[in-house]
Amino acid sequence: MSESPQERGKGEIILTVNGKLVGVRAHAMERLLDVLRHDLGLTGTKEGCGEGECGACAILLDGVLVNSCLIPVFQAIGADIVTIEGLAADGRLRVLQRAFLECGGAQCGICTPGMILAAFHLLSKKPQPTLEEVREGLSGNLCRCTGYMQIFEAVAEAGRRGGMT
Amino acid sequence: MRADPSEYEFATPGTMRGVLSLLAQDPGEWLPIAGGTDLMVQFSAGILRARKLVSIWNLPELRRIEKFPEEIQIGAGCTYTDLRAHEAVNREFTLLTSAASWTGGIANQNRGTIGGNVVNASPAGDSLPALLVYGAELLLVSVRGERRVPYRTFHIHYRKTQLEPDELIRAICLPRRFSEYYAQARKVGARNAQAIAKLCLAALGRLEDGVVADIRLAMGSVAPVPLRLTETEQIVKGRRIEPTLVRLARMAVASEIRPIDDMRSTARYRAAVAANLVARFLEQLSAGGNKA
């Protein structure tokens, strides 16, 4: 079978996504964001600005918050990748996700996956964050609906309820 | 126009030796990429000129912070998060950790590196004024060996540096002699996180018997390169901080900066605020802050 032009030069890449090993064919410089969304169908990770300003594409790479639009997929080989789909993998929402629902922390939803992952990363370092710490932890994530206050409240509430679970 | 990933080569040698020999093989062909917070933006915009990238992300030799009696050597691949988390860097080089705290947001701080900020050579680079006032030196490494250059001579022109095509920055060396100085870092921007500075100041000062024994001032976004304000320093050094001196300092600042109008601000605004920031620093230095 001959390769289509788009396929030429692609290599087989093994990634660890949400605890599972997955194989994709991709160019080394493809953005991790595109591989997650287009090759793996994990469309919970959103593209906002595409230049690391908005945080909509945030994921965890080895437990560290990163913007997946700025990661060449080759740099993600061997890393433990967690997307929003991996947080409630068994279909049960986490405390943090429930707090977003209850506090009105999500409206249109585009920023929400990135907000949740940024908040999750924050709670992993500071289980009971102050408002100032919440503001800083989420400062790389833009929301054009909520005005942020409900989001900050949701993260603080998750902290009070024991956060990471 | 979005870039086409199929046009790019990408190497991950995984070792310093492997990276350096690749850079030496075809000088100028391969561009090192660390956390990608600058280069991937250029890539996505279709304006990244290099077609061959070599990953230096997480090379152990570049991710160390080493303490020596006279200096701290920060591996060029250390992220802003690494800097903020390091006890000695935090205690002795507050101007640098302040700048790190307002570079991007947390996600970008987890990927952006200090070496990347230096090589990217933007006049607006948040950490660069701090490196100027701390008298940082750079260790540049290639297969030919290692050389040490003062950071203040490294940026030649707008976005041009002394780095040879086969070289990497290995480490940034900071002399450990400023921990007793009064230190002030200021960023003026649309907001602290994410926004690129309209201008920023890093300042160190020390009084002896009411007289300015030493002062070191540097600003970002007021000239084609990050600028040490040597003329202003000369005017202030050895004198008492009095209203007349503050007025002279304001004039000196205005005469030595070269601000421009751009999308973030105007030359006039920058000149006014630059003078205000220096005046404020002098007043606070004289008001007793020998230590912060």
C-alpha cells in the first residue's frame, strides 16, 4: 500500500495517555494538542489561542501542568500524559469537578478542562490554597464567561472538601 | 498560515554530547528547543525559520542548580518553576524569582527556561534585567570547549546575541554578593500573568552612612536590548538621596533609555513610567530599606 503525502515521514509513536499505552502515527513536530484531539479523539482538551496564552489546552505531563499546544509530540514520548478525560476515568466525578458544577464554575465550557487541570495541579501542591494562591494557580487560564469568581470559589471549596479525591 | 509539521526534522539525542555534536556537524542548521514556550508559538504562526530542531528539554546537565562559595550556577534548562522552588535562589536572588513569578502563567513557568529567555533575546524578557544587575555571566559550551562571557555584552543588538551557531548556554552564573542589598523588581503590564511587560525594572542598592555606596539599575522594554542604566547609576552613586538628586536621576533615565511606540505602549508613557520607577526605588532605598 502506498503512503499518502500526509502520511509520508510520519513515525510510529507510543504515548502513555490516561494510564494506557497508545500508538499513533505522527510527525515529530506535531503539537501534542493535535495528536490528542485528532489522532486519539480526546477532544476534551480544547484549543483556544494556540500560543500558550489561554490555558484551554492544558494537560498534565508527568504530573506537571503544561499547555499542549506548545509541546512537540516527540517531547511527550515516555511521559505520563493526563487529559481531562483521565480525571474522571471511571465515570465518577472528582470532588473538584463536582465543586465546579455546584459553584457555577463552568458556563460555555471551553476553558473548563484547562481550569480543572490547572486547579488539580494546584491542589496537588497546595491542598488548601488561599484565594491568592488560587488566583495565581489559575492565572494562565482565561475565561470569558464567569468573571472568574465562581471558578475561584469552586477551587477553594474543593480544597475544603479534600481536593484531590 | 499554520506550519506543516512534515517539513520539520526533530532530533532527540538525549545527551549533551549528542546535542553538541549535532550542532557542530552543520552549524546553523539545527535549532535547540527546550520547553517550546517561544519556539512553538513561532512554529504555529508559520514563522519559525529553522527546519531542524534538536530537543534539549530535560537534559540533566542543563537542569541543575549548583552552589559554590562565590556564585550559584543555574543550568540553562532550569524552568521558572525550578527557580522559584530553589531555596538559595529564592533567598539571594529575589529579583530573579520575582521575574520568574510573573513570567507567563504556571503552565508556561513549568516549561519556559532561563536559558531560553536569554537566547530568545527579547528586549522584554522578564528575567533579563535581573541578570544584568546581578552581573550574571554565561557559560557557553560547544564541542570546541567552554567559554565564559558577561551577560551584559551578550546581547549585541535587537534579538542578536554572541552565541555561535554550534554553541549552547550551559549555565548562568550569579555572584553571591548582593544578598544584603535592597532589591526591587517591578513589572508594568496589562496584568502580571501572561502579559508581556510594557516595561520592567530590576534594581539593587546599598547605602552607607546615608550615601549611596552602590546602585545597579536595569530595565526591559525601553531599548532594543535589556538595558543597564549606567549613566543614571553614575549620577546617583556616592551621593545622598535628596529631591534634587531624584530629579537629576529622572533626567538621566530619560536621556539613556530608547523606548518606542508599539502594540503594548507608547514611547512617552514608557519614558514617564521609567523615570517614576527609578525615582520610587531611590525614595524607598533612602527611606531605610537597606534590606528588603
